[in-house]
Amino acid sequence: MHGEYSRVDSSPFKLPYLSSSSIPVKKVGINRPHSGGVGQRPSDAWSHDDERAESGYAFMLSEEGREMEDVVIVGAGIAGLATAVALKRVGVEALVLEKSDGLRTSGAGLNLFPNAWFALDALGISHKLTSLYAPCKRGYITNIDTGKTEEVSFTKMGRTEVSQELRGVHRHVLLESLAEELPKDAFRFSSRISSIVTQPQGSSSIVVLHMEDGTKIKTKALIGCDGVHSVVARWLGLSAPVSSGRWAARGLATFPEGHRFNYEFQQFITADKRAGFVPLNDKELYWFLFCKSTSCKGKDMRGNTELIQREVIESLAGDLPQVFSIIVQHSDLSTLSWAPVVFRFPWDMVFRNVSQGNITVAGDAMHPMIPYLGQNECLALEDAVVLGQQFGDLIIREKGVLTREVAGALRRYAQQRRWRAAGVMTCSYLSSIEGSGWLRKFLRDMVFNRLLLRRYINNVIHFDCGKLPCISSNMTELENERNTYHQVPISIEEMEVRTNI
Ligand SMILES: Cc1cc2nc3c(=O)[nH]c(=O)nc-3n(C[C@H](O)[C@H](O)[C@H](O)COP(=O)(O)OP(=O)(O)OC[C@H]3O[C@@H](n4cnc5c(N)ncnc54)[C@H](O)[C@@H]3O)c2cc1C
């Protein structure tokens, strides 16, 4: 949905550049004491004789002497980092490949709804962010054409008070908070895949990644977190994302003396655009504006931040409340972006492969959506936790990541996520319908606004993806009961709604 972000990333968080060949040490599972290195035998603590026999791979090394990763994650965005953190917490070290030469910390802000905070709690990093960002307990959605304003509570699910709220956060702070949880050698930057090949191994298979620099990486599991133009999604046969005909402008506004807005989410809707803002702290606000490309006179403003600001103020925000233009006027130009909005149709989640063998996708690679509901990043965090739960289950049952067990774990992950993703993608699509034709009006006003909006609020943004299993370092004890990492209890009525959307 975001296409290629045009701003040059000015990452203050650049991990040391590691070329594929400069990493001498193989990681096969966290807490696994081993000297590693090509040709060296890792500790037996996590070895599985049966798998070795099945694979014919002495000590998990390939016949070419290359290392075998337990899990490779493609993409160090929010989905990739959150997945690596989730796996680390259940005792699996993943290798994260990122095509850029550092974390892509550019971008402005993200709206993290309650479902994202449940996931961040499970990942053990929510405390880092809640101390920085104040909660928004409610939001206001104003239809500029009708003049109607609707209040949305983020702290109530039906009549029940819930513990999580919406908070706007800086995108770079979330990325860095996740990256801090991972060892530096978990990353390989400037690493781009050129092809993905599966190689039979006994009754199962392994994945061989051919990198653009000519090297190969073998892994038992591959998780594509490589964003909207995912090569892993393409390999799985998911359809290419389609253009929504809309563009997204985003930025951070800074008021050095304080902005004095309440901690509330504000959104404005017109026939052909949607805009809004949310305070991040006392001095900064995150703003966004989505509009049809025709209303931008076909200008390609990518990379030209002064033009983005001018066009938003002088043209695009012309029919919005003046406060929006004032906020955009206070933008830190370095944070402005302008990107095309692309999405995938929800039926792909239902009818196509979200996982195949030991390969799957997460985040925007799986469910690129029109971002009107602000759920892209929230679902990415949920995906990460569910992957962690599935791998945690493997560790508990098998005491390690066994090639022959990975496909089952990824299949269960895909089963859990496909309906959830399809439901949110559908809501997202319906909410974005614009225009005044009867069918459009019927779908938007009757189906989405009347039937789904309340359910959406209750069941999409308040969804709790559950906890990660706690695994002790010697992996013999399970500190949490397995069933504690499943969903919070829900009523039969809610259960129906959850399965439906
Ligand atoms: C630079 C950037 C800025 C953004 N800014 C905002 C914002 O301000 N507000 C907002 O709401 N959303 C923003 N987004 C989108 C938002 O981060 C995502 O929609 C959401 O968080 C889901 O994240 P993701 O990890 O699935 O995808 P992404 O955030 O897109 O991350 C995908 C990662 O995979 C890497 N990658 C892609 N292809 C390959 C490959 N072949 N090999 C290796 N690595 C690869 C990319 O470089 C990127 O780091 C931004 C995305 C990016 C990439």
C-alpha cells in the first residue's frame, strides 16, 4: 500500500554493515552454546539425531559447507523485527535479511490501536513506548460533507471497559525498540534475495535463498516480511497488490511551545479524501492525508517534501478544517512522505496459499491494505506474536526447530491469520469506498457504517492475539500453561462476529 518510500532514510540507527560473507558465526537457536562457524559442530544440546539422519546433513551444515539457519526473515520492517523478537522470546534465533544498508527508520508516525498494544505486551516491549506516548481514549470522525461528527471510544468494547487505548508513536521509535531486543548479528543489511528454491530433505524440504551478491543461505523456515512488493508473496502465488488510485501524504508536525491539542484522534472525511491527526506527545503530532491521484493533478511529488507540504496546504486540504492546514504548516519537512496506496483483495487470503511448506509471509507482504483503518502495522504485530506462538509450541514439543515440523507450524499460523486478515482487509476496503453512486453508497453507508463499524471497533481493534509461551533457558520447563496464550474469553455473540469479520 505504501509503494516505494521515496525519502532517503536518515537512520540514526545503523547497525554495522555485514555482508553475507562476513558473518562467520552460525546461530541455531537462542541459548544454544556453540562455537558455530562453517564446518564446526554446534553444541549437542539442541541436536536431533533423527533429523540429522533424515537430512543427511551432518551437524546441520549443507554439503557445500554453508550454514543452515533455523529461520530466515526477509525484511527488517515492523513485521520482520517483531517476528524476530517473538521468535527470540520463545528460544529461536532468526536471521533478518534487509535490502537497505540499515534500518529504514524514515516515515512519520503509526497509529497503534489496542490490538497492537496487546501484541506489544506479548513481545515485551510495550513499556518502552507507553512511557513515551500518552494514550488517546477516544477519537472523532467528522464527515465534512454532512457536518456530522461521530465519537469513537478506544477504551470500551461494547459496554465493557478495556485496558488498552490508541497511541500514536514515531515509526522509528517502534522500529528501534524492536531492534534493540535483537543481537546485532541477527541482521544482514544490503541483502536482497534474487530467488527462492526449495530442496527436498527426507520427507520435508529446506529453503535455499540465492542472494543478489551470489551467496546462498539455507534455512528450515522462510518468513517473508518484505512489504507490499514482497518477493516471498510472489513465490507463494499471492496476487500482486493493485493500485487503489489513491496516494498517502504523511508527516510529523512540531510545535516547540506545545500544541495544546487534547490527546484525541481526529479524522476528517470528504467524498474523495480522508485526513487526520493524532498527538504523539505535547509537542508533536502525526498527520496523514489520503486522496485520489486525480485530485493531485497527476503530479509526482515523491521526494519533494516542500512540494508535498505546499500541495497539501494549498490544494488537498482546502476543504478540510483550517486546523489541519495549520498542523501541516508546522511539519518537519524531513518527515514528509508521498506514496501510492496499493492493496490486495481479501479473497487472496482465503483462496490462495498464505503458507506453503516451510515458507510464509507476514505484515504488508501478506495483507497490504488501504490504510484507512490504520491496521497495517497493528496486524503486522499480531502476525509476529502468532508466529512466535507456533514456534514456541514447536520448541515445547520438539525442543528445537525440526525441518519436518516447520510446515505444520506455518500452516497453523496461516490458518489463524488468513480469516483475521481477510476480515480486516474487507473492512478496510469497504471503509474506503467513495463516490455517490447507489451501490457505493449502499456498501459504504449501509454495509460498513451501519453494520460493520461497531463490530469493527469491538472486534478488530480490541482483538487480543494472546501471549507468547514462556520458555525457560534449559527448555525443560514450561513456565506458562500452553492455553494461556490463546485469546481472551469471548461471548458466543462476539465469537460469531470474530469469525465473520
Ligand atoms: C520507509 C518506510 C516508511 C514508512 N512510513 C510510514 C508512516 O509514516 N506511516 C505509516 O502508517 N506507515 C508507514 N510505512 C508503512 C508501515 O511501516 C507498514 O505498512 C506496516 O508497518 C507493516 O510493516 P511491514 O514490516 O510489513 O512492511 P514495511 O514497513 O514496508 O517493511 C518491509 C521491509 O522489507 C524490506 N524489503 C523489501 N523487499 C526486500 C527484499 N527483497 N529483500 C530484503 N528486504 C526487503 C524493506 O526495505 C523494508 O525494510 C512505512 C514503510 C516504510 C518501508
